[in-house]
Amino acid sequence: MCFTPSNKALSFVFICFLFTLAACQDGSSDSVEAEDTPADVQEAEDAEDLDEEQIPVGILHSLSGTMAMSETSVRDSELLAIEEINDNGGVLGKELVPIIEDGASDWPTFAERADKLLQEDEVPVIFGGWTSASRKAMQPVVEGHNGLLFYPVQYEGMEASPNIFYNGAAPNQQITPAIDWLMEEKGDDIFLIGSDYVFPRIANQAVNEQVEDAGGTIVEEQYTPLDHTDYNTIIARIREADPDVIFNTLNGDSNVAFFKQLYDAGITADEIPVLSVSVAEEEVQGIGSEVIEGHYASWNYYQSLGTDENIEFVERFQETYGEDRVVGDPIEAGYFMVHLWAKAVEEAGTTDTDEVRKAADGIEFAAPGGPVEINGENQHVSKTVRIGEVQEDGQFEQVWKSDEPVEPDPFLEEYDWASGLSEIVTDED
Amino acid sequence: MHERQSFFTTKQGVFTILIVILAILPLLMSDFQTNLLGRFLAFAILAVGLDLLWGYTGVLSLGHGIFFGFGAYITAIYITIESSGGGLPDFMMWSGMTELPWLWQLLSNPVAALSLAILVPMFVATLLGFFTFRNRIKGVYFTILTQALVLTMVTLIISQQQYTGGSDGLTNLQTIFGFSLSSPQTQLVLYFLTLIVLTVVFFSSLRLVNSRFGKVMVAIRDGENRLRFSGYNTAHFKTVVFTLSAGLAGLSGMLFVMQIGIVTPTMIDIIPSIEMALWVAIGGRGTLLGPVFGALLANTGSTYFSESFPEVWTYLMGLAFIIVIIYLPKGLMTIGDKLTKKRRGSHANQSAGKPTKL
């Protein structure tokens, strides 16, 4: 039996495979590329590229898939902050070098990439995540390797991992004050609508308790699958129930469909205002400002804020990435959390996780959305709560704000009506 | 001389060399890379199973995510129960559950859980095969049906979040049989376990396709009606192969979830299900060895591209797939044919369609 073509085929495929493996081994590490990153930030592919004077930091957001539209902007603001820090002499005298990975809108990929960043690149910190699912996927990984994750988005609360710093709003910094404001200004009959996953479910459990305690009524509670786009049935139910306000925890594309169909059905913001917690400036662009004009959102930051820090931030962001770009709450959080981490490292004198965690308590930063401060106990930040109304130009006008930054209370321990909720969660530990 | 060469260029020979190399690689690679490669090996098991069904029997399933998912979810549920140490998993408490549902209780026994991870997909496939193949649903209609089933399954998992963790999936998988899933030692053991399982699966499949049964499989692919007129009940044969293939997918899901420590609906959705068929197509249908290479190369490739070019890696992967499909429509396994043909001119082109320049 001689060397037949198909036999040769086998050997050839085999050799190809070996080559590929070899290629992956050294990861073509000599090329340090700088495409798509702001001016001076050097981007490394591998920790091996770095010398003693550099610190690798991980950036892990979805750059492809459904979440890419939201998350790439957060990546941009994180890179902007890194550039600022490097321009001011870096951290501990060393330059920060971002190592960017793609979470691909797929939660297991987030876990895998986080693993890679911590084990292969040995980054002391990962800035990343958006959805709660991506955070929950990364949580066992950062805990297993005692790494740090800085997470930029508001979420449902009820969590305090020693390896995660939560830079978005806890429920008491966004949802609870929003419900208070709604009941005071707009009425007691509230219609709840949300996407069917953890965040809306848990958020609405708390809302139910709070509204009941304050003497209001939840007239109806409706959930639709993620990416659901047909809201005619629900709008019919809204008409029937005739609530004073709608509290909206829909996520992503569903918001576009919901607001358009609500508008087409002739329900105006004057008649039944909607308050959303997942609709920021970028989403308003997607929905169309004429459709959502007059409705409300609750956040800690709006692009329209007139503080000096914010004017400078917006200017720098648009200078770097384009005049047509808008910023919003998670983008701002992505920006200030890099600064918070850098300050904590300076305070600790090292990038070691345990030391940084200890040093983080009380670290402050003058963020574009007002001063923020890390609460060392629950590793969330105190921040100002702001209710905004969508304007004709797609920007929010602030209609209410908390007098001072609100302390984070992820388990809603300060509220009597929430005692049942926090019991459920603390039982498990 | 000829004797020795012939062993190393047979499927058995190449596969043996591959396995030896894969057994040595962990010495050279970091823990993370070993773990990653272990996951790809789990995919290779699924690819071999899919090749039996598609490559040899000619039944294309774009729904293997379902069977992979059953294996993965059942294993993950067991690990979740073990990890939560008797308490309720957190997502159940949020959803207002007060005690473990009976389905879950059934899976708290490791032997039951790990057997069901393979048996449930097999049972589902038998049921499905029984209703479709007997009614002569075949070709593209069967394929579309499998896609629809994937969609149904994913919707079901997401909507039943009190039982399944919804779109977040089951995330906090800590220990299995008391061993920490995040320790490198456990992962190394799982790597070799996966390698051994892949070896057994590969050689058993090779035996199967070289047996009389295998001849019937190929006959179904090449001329099902003729076979039926000769008195064979092809529906039975197809159901058996489909069941076997589903069982291997469940096994693959089981090994995969132990190595990644998380399971979500995104892992078994339509796109991953199509990717699974892609591994087989890229490697070479009806070769068994090709799909193993296909699974390993496609996943190594996407990891490599996504690490090196996080902005544009999806395009690069797409491009790589297109190039392979255009120039090697029968998969990477025919690459040697193409090269030989080029050297010998158009001497031997009757086997692989029209000659194509490389």
C-alpha cells in the first residue's frame, strides 16, 4: 500500500494543525498594535510585551454581537481615562497598557476571557461587563483567581462580591428614589413593564414592596422576553388598566419597539409618562427623540449636566471619538471607575488585590456626574441620583436631583419595607 | 518502509499521533491554554457524533445544540446543587421558590445526573427520530425542524428562569465530587478524561462505519430509496444513528460544562448549533478525522483571532470559513488531493469535482 492522495491529505492536515498550534503558542506577541484606540494609548496583545515600567489592565466588553453597540462606548471611555492617567505620569510611575478582549455578547465567553486576562496576562484589574449575566459569569472567575473586576452599569443589587467593585447605581441610587419621585409627582397607580430576566424581576420585587408601603397600587406587572418587539397586546392592557405612570425596565431593542408603538397608539407623555432605568442618551438616539420626548429616566449622570468636569469630559470624548458621539451614565461610570482604581492603587502603593481592596475605602473622584466615593464595606460608590426628562434634541433635562451623593445600599437594608427582600438573600450566606 | 508509512498515514495512525501530541501539550502549555484545549476536545466528541449522522448517513441536524444543552444543563444542575451545599441556588430564591423542584432533586445524585446527561438527549433523539424518519421527513425539512426545535428549547429555558436561571444561565459552578472546578489539577484531570473519551469515541465510531452497519449508513446517504426497496427499514437505522449522535452531543456537553464552569442558553442557541455543523463541514464530512480537526482548528482559530484582533475577529473567521468552503468544498481533509492534483495535472480529478487552483 503506497502513498495515495488521501493518505497524503491526512498528513498534510495534520501538519497544518501543528502549525496553527505553534502560532497560538507564541500568540504573535511581537506586534503591538494601536488601531482604534485613542491617540497615545498603546495597546498590548500579551503581557509578555510589557516591561517593568508598564502595568497591563484588562478591558473586557462585547465588541461583537447584540451588546456591542452599548459596550464599545464604555470601552472608549475607559481608554480615554487610561490615556489621561498615562498623560499624568501613570500609576505608581508606571504606564497603564490596556489589553482588550471581546466578550462577544456571550456570557461563557466573558468567563473564558476573564480567565485568560487573569491567568495569561496577569492583569491586576479588569474593567468590564454590562449585563448582569456577564457580571455573574465573571464573578466565579475573579473570585477563583482573587482578581478585581470594576463593573460600570447600574444593576439589581443584592450582591457584594469581595472581588467586584460596583460603579453603577445600586437600586437605592436609581430605582427607589425614582419611585418616590413618581408617586409624589405623577400618581400612585403604577404599571410595571420589563424584560424577562433577573434585573427587572428583582427590581420589581423591591418596587412592589415600596409602592405597597407608600400606599400606592401596582396595577399590573408584565414581562416580555429579551429582544421582544411586539407590544400591541401590552399597550392594549395599559389602556385598559389606565395607570398614572409606567415604570419601565425593558432592555435593549425592546425599548425601540415599545416606545414607537406607544407613540403610534397615541399615548403621550402627558397622558401616561414612562420612567425608564435602562434608556440613556444612546438609546434615545436609537428610539428617536420625537417618539420619546417628554418621558423620563432615572440615572446618576446626563450628558447635559453643566458642571465643569462634565463639560471637559464631553469635549474630550467627542474630540477623541467624533463630534456626533453621545455619552451616558454607563459611559461616565466606565470613565470614573478607571480613575478610582488608579487612585486606590496609588493609595495602596501596589496593584495587589487585597491591598487595593483595603485602600479603596473612601477613595474619591470628581466625576463628570458629581463627586463619587467608594464605600469600602459593600464596594459600591456613593453617587448623586438624577431624574431627567427627554428633550427635543435627544438630551435629558434634569428635573430632580438628590441633595447630595446617596450612599450605596445594595441590599436595601435602610428601608423597612425591604426587610423581607434582604432576608431572602442574606439567609443564603 | 511502505508498511510503516501506511500506518502513519491511515486515519488510525494520524489520530494516534494527534492524541500523543495532545497528551504531551499540557506540559508545554499554561493551565489556561490546557483548559481551553480541553473544551475544544469536548467539541471534537460532538463533531465525531455529528459526522456519523451527517457525513455517513446524510442527515443534517442543525439542532445538536439541544442535545449538547441537555448534557450541559443536567451536569450543571448537579454541580449547582453540590456547590450550594443543600441550600437553594440564589436565582431560585429571587424567583420566589421555597424548595428544590422535584426535577432538580432527581439530579442531586451524581450517578443519576451524569447518566441522564447522556440518556436524556438519546431519549429525545429517539422520540424525534421515531416521529420524523418514520414519516419520511428528510433532507432540508428535517434540518429546518431541528432549527425550530433549538429555538423552542432556548425560549423554554429563558422563560422557565426559576428552574433554569433564565438567560443568565447557571453560573456559580464550584465543585464536582468535592473537587474545586477552578483548581488546575481538577482541570488537568478533566482534560485527560476528555482526551480518553475522545479516543474511545473515535475508534468506536471508526469501527462502526467500517462494519456492516456502517455500509448501511452510507447506503442510506447515497440511495435511501434503493435501500428501502431492498427491504431495509431505513427509518430504524436513521433513528439509531441520530440517537447515538445525540448521546455523544450530551457527553460533549457534560465534559464541556465541567471545564468552563457556566452554562447559558447562548451556548446552545441557533448560531452555536450551526457552528457545530460547520466544524464537520470545514474538516471534511464522512471522514471522522476531519471533524476532529475541524472542531479543534475552528475553535483555536476563533480564540486566536479574537485575542489578537478583538475588533475585527469575527470578519477574519468568516473569511477563513469562506476560503475553505470555496477552495475545499469537501473540507480540509481533501487539501492533499488538491495539491497532488496540481502536481500531476488534471490526472485524478474525477473524484473531487472540477479542478480548482489553490
